[in-house]
Amino acid sequence: MERRNFLRASVVGAGALALPFTLWEGTGLGSPAQPAPGPYGPLRAADTNGIMLPSGFTSKIVARSRQVVAGTSYTWHDAPDGGACFADGTGWAYVSNSEINPDGGASVIRFNAAGTIVSAGRILGGTRLNCAGGATPWKTWLSCEEVDRGYVYETYPFGGTAVRRPAMGLFQHEAAAADPVRKVVYLTEDESDGRFYRFVPTTWGDLSRGTLQVLVAGTATSGSFTWANIPDPDGSPTRTRHQVQGAKVFNGGEGCHYADDRVWFTTKGDNRLWQVNLVAGTYELAYDDSLVTPGTPPLTGVDNVTGTTGGDLYVAEDGANMEICLITPGSQVSPFLRITGQSSSEITGPAFNPAGDRLYFSSQRGTSGSSSAGITYCVQGPFRR
């Protein structure tokens, strides 16, 4: 499947799961982000990689689908999608999903302290449309299948055999975000009538057993919420999203990011970014392209989302004009980068290295629009931290 622009019409790194997003605490209900000049200034002309960046930032290509990763013998996968960075000694590792069917999965590239590639390899194979996912505090990657009654697979970037985690529910999974304070994992569902879930493990750090719950709330765009247990996480014959009366509907759940008692997630069907305040028990809109005034919304085709220790959110676009947009804690949104000449692709897998000075991401289908033409990039520069 080559993904989903037609639906618009109808972390983060494991060492940074509790980022200090304290500046968001002043954001009031009903005040979604509005356009403003970016903190790094305007975008410059495209560089040799076709990427427009602010002054002081540079890009490089890390890997290309069906080509050997430089310095290794490993061939990079097709259709790179969701990703995350993990601390690895003095270096780090970047994990990326492969959104193809039937032989999807995930791969990893490892870097030394200087950012030089030292190895690469497969950590999951033989799965279906591995779209997004999420990192855990114990340095595993949750790779999620975006298919009807799809699974979450727990994978091991530093060695170990991937394990299917059916207790986390069988549905059209998208992203996951671990919350080490409440000891739960949040999950999005890529359906036009999708729901927002959390998985409560029986033992934190062991995802083999636990309780799947769904967010219950009214139909408004802000308010209070509760959690209710899903009676049958297997989703058959009744799909998980239809099992609990009053479960709030979200139109096409996508990226998900946790930090400092809040979780953010995007919905592609209505082009929104939601913020859930886990202490107050409330939810609200952090961004809605239909509420941008005046002028053209800077962010459309919302998809994957990640954040920095400085409190900024970075939201990748699926199509649109191929930008990663930045939303500040002061609710200001602006383009951070734009990929040119790749209008038939989407930006996927944004993730910062542990130091926060490099942002990894992919163009899933590159210049040709084919899943075999994916490109994975790294942007380096003076990110706010």
C-alpha cells in the first residue's frame, strides 16, 4: 500500500521519554497554535539534497532504500516510516520501520560518538505495513502494524528476538508512546472512526500481560476524560474501537509523543494535533488547520510527531508541501524544513539523537514516489535544548 493522502478528504529517543515540557503548562483550553515566524528564521534555498533549512543547519543522506548503508554490508529497507533514537554507549542508534506488505519490519543503524555509521541490520521481518511505533524506557522499539487487527511487536535494537505483544490489542495500530510516570503505553488507531488507547502492563517493563483501555469523553474538542477497559483486546468479532460506549472518536490517529505529564497525538482526517493533560484529566486541541487565522495553514497532512528537551514539538507532513513544522510551547507554528522535488512522498520517522543536535527522518518514497525509493536523512544544527 502506497499510503493515504486520499484519507485527508474523508520518539523520540528512549533516553528522553520524560522531557521537560513545563512551558506548555500555561496553554489554555481552546487556544490552538497559530502561525508565527520560526525561532530559527526563514528557510533558505534548497541544499544539494533538496532540503530547505534555516541558517546554521545542514543535511546529509544517511541511507537509501535498496542500497547498502555506507560503512556496512546491510541493504536499507523499502518505505522507511516511524523511527526513534536510542543511546548506545557513547553513540546512538536510529531505528526505522518498513511500511510494506507482506515483508515489512524494522531496521537499525548504529552511530559512534562522532555520528559516523558503525553498523546496520534487521531487527524485525515478515510483518505487515509497519508504520509508526514508539520507544520504551528499557530501550526496545514497539513496531506497529497498520492493518486490520494488526499487532504490536516489541523489538530489540541491541540484540534479541522480536516478540509479538497481543495483549496490547489487535487493531489498525499507528504509534505508541511510553509514560514512565503512570507506567502505561499510549496507542493511536489509524481509522476514520479510530480511538485513543492506553495499555497498562501488569508489570512495568513486561508487555506480555496487562489491560487495554480506551479514552472516554464527549464529542467536543476539549473537556475531561476517563479510561475504560476494552473487554476483548483481540478485536474479534467486534473491533476494539466499537466495544466501549462513549469512547471518543478520533479521525485517523497518527503520531504520538509523551513528555512531562502530557501526551500529544495527531489525527490526519481532520488535520489536528491533540494535547492530553494527564494530571488534570483533560484534553484539548494543540493545533487545527481549520482554526488558523489569517492566511494559509503552515501545517497540513499531519503525521509523526516528536519533541525536544527545549519544549518544541516537530510535526512531519504526509504529502502537503513536505515540511516538518515546529510548534513552540507558546503555541506558535512555523515550517522548520521543507523537502523539495518529492511531492509524491511523505515525511516519516522524525527523532532526535540523545544529545538533541541531530534530527533523523525519512522521505518514504523519495523522488520517484515508489516505496523502493525511500531516503533517510539527518539534519544537524543549533536546535533549542
